[in-house]
Amino acid sequence: MLILSRKIDEKIRIGDDIVITLIDVHGDQVKIGVEAPKKVKVFRQEVFDAIQKENKEAAMENSESKAAIDAVSVLSKLLKK
């Protein structure tokens, strides 16, 4: 991990496209601004974690639904015989 010290209005550049600016420091809260292309998704960590969790749950529900549909399909074929 790279750790940098910055003063208000100073910037950090990541690659060619991303600029992080220190906006304000108030007590234990730091406000930063992020300039990035629209194709780059920028999330707070807790939001990113929630999205990942939701995606995993949706994928599991989808696979469970698919398994249930497959089971019904197999049963239907067996009953037709």
C-alpha cells in the first residue's frame, strides 16, 4: 500500500485518467474528490461489498431456480414415459 500525505486542494494522480483531490479535513473525517472517466466505477468499500454480496446471492438464487426447473423438467419427462 502506498501512503501519501496531502494538504487541502492537493491532488494525487493515478495513471492518465484518475485524479484524487483532498477537499477538506474536519476532525476525523476526510473529504476527497475523484475525477475519473465514466467507464471507471468508483465506490466506497462498504457499497462495493454490498453490491458483491447482492450479486453472489442473486447468482445463487438463479442457480437454485435453474436446478429446480431442471428437476421439474426431469420429472415431467419421467411422468410422460
